[in-house]
Amino acid sequence: MGSFNTNVVVLGGNLATDPESKDLPQGETLTRFRLAVGNGERAVFVPVSIFGKQADACAEYLSKGNPVVVEGKLQQSQWETEEGDKRTSFSIKAHRVAFGPRPTRMENDED
């Protein structure tokens, strides 16, 4: 029987940080943000990176607190600290970010 390997991630949540964007030497944009998935104390904060035109749109239209759905793949990074400790982190390399509805602002009612 063959092995089944797939790396597809779909997460919905709210931006925990404002997007940070930078232009890469190849002329493409990279935008990064952290996504809060879950509620309150049980929230998980996931680093997300996206490239290209979607990155431009995220940088222009999103801000902390906005709801989004992120589709992409899970990436693992490993490194060693100056003290020799091994570290591992996980992040999402997104290929699509769907913007959720923005909350409407209600004007103060004066009685």
C-alpha cells in the first residue's frame, strides 16, 4: 500500500498583529502576520506568511482584529541557539487569504 502525504492547512481566526510587509529583491512582496485561532486563553497564535499580489492586498486592507480564513501549507523551521539548544517552530505559508466581514461601527445613541 502506498503512502499518503498531503500538506494542506485551512485556518480561520482573527489577526493578532497588524500585517508587516517588505519588498523582496525579486520584486515580489512578502507579508507576515500572526493569526489567533480559538478564543481567550485557549487561542493558538500561528505565524502566517504570504507572497505576491495576495501579500499586497493583505498589507493594504487587513489590520489587527480582522477575521480571515487562511489556506496554505505547514512549514517547519529548526535552528540552534547560541547556547546550543535546538529549537523548532511551525508556520503557515499561505497561498490564499480570504477576508472576513468587518465589524460595523454603531454610532452612539444620544437620549
